[in-house]
Amino acid sequence: MTSSGESIEENVKFYPNPTTSVLNIEAKDLCHIAVFNTIGQCLIEHDASGNTTNIDLSHFENGMYVIRLTLQNSILVKQVHLMR
């Protein structure tokens, strides 16, 4: 929960999901992003700054991926589907 009583997920946007290539992420105080496949291998990892970023998933196979966002005071894990 944030100080205003909203959940962290309400303050984070992932779109489009499912995606065909680029996933856009909007989150306040975004610090780090990691993308994992379904067997737990880290495929992308990078530091982020600001409130928006995008991740190009076009070079991966169709399927489900797990996105772990590290925010200034929390960690959020979301699933995203890549379908071309």
C-alpha cells in the first residue's frame, strides 16, 4: 500500500499486455527492471530511472514472461504475454 492507501499495482501500468513486441511500463520511482522466462532464467536486467520505460521483447519466443520491477520502496512482479 502507498501512503494514500492505494495498492502499488494501482500506480503501475504495463501495456499492451499481451504484447507483440514492446512493453511499456509506467511506474513512479522506477529503479530496476528484470525479465524472466517461465523457468526462472533472467533474460533482461537493467537499471531504470524516471517514471516510464519500455522493454523490447520482439527477439524472444511467444509465451509468458515475468517482469520484476524494483521501485524505490517496493518490488512488484507481473506476468506479460508475448504473442505475435
